[in-house]
Amino acid sequence: MTASRLGLERLLRIRKEALDTSQRALAASLAAEAEAEAMLRAAEEAIRREHGAAVDLASTDTAVEAYARWLPLGLRARRDAEASVLSAQASSTHARAHVTSARSAVEAVSKLLDAQLEAERLSRDRRAQAALDEIAQRRAREGARRP
């Protein structure tokens, strides 16, 4: 095993660890994105629910006034949830890019290692062939000297 191959194997191991780390980060980003989307759905549902209660013909003026006081809070919660969704989506996009980059790095090092292994195999084959050629030449010389 050559020093070059050892170095490539170590680099491959490091690149695979980086890929694992970026995949875990992506999973966490996707989970955060799903949580933010759930918060947005909950905020939108609360607005629909409160609006429905306020416009119900059986509602009292107190219910309508309570809705009017609550609505700015509900709208703020929805805006905050929308901002969280956008932020989480940006984080997920960034994490996906890191996974893609890490995967490309693993593939590049794998190809280099494969090329190194192929070069080593070819070198061994050439040395073996050279040894066989030397033996054949030696036998031919010895045979030529015998009367």
C-alpha cells in the first residue's frame, strides 16, 4: 500500500464523515421546516376559526369585539410563522447544497482512489510480465548455449 493510497483512503473517510454530518444537518433542517409549516397551518386555522366564530349569526357583540382585539395578534402570529417557514426553507436549501457538495467530494476522492488502485494493479502486472519475460529470455539464452 502506497503512501498516496493511504492518504486517499484517509481523505475518503474524512469526506464520508463530512457527508454524514451534512446529511444529519439536512434532516434537522427539514424537521425544522416541517415544524414551521405546522405552526403556520395552526396560525391560519386559528384565524379561520376565530373569524368563523365572529361572523356566526349567533355571535354576540362581545364575540365580535373579542375577535377585533385578537385579530392583530393572530395576524402577527401568522406573519411570524411565515417568516419562520421562509427561514427554515432557506436553511434546508443551504443544507441540500452542502449535501450535494459533500457527495461530490466523496465521489471525486473515490474516483481518485479507484484510479490509484488501477495504476497500482497495472504496475504489478507490468512487473510480473517483466519477470516472466526475463525468465523466458534467460531460458532461451541457456538453451542456445547448449549444443
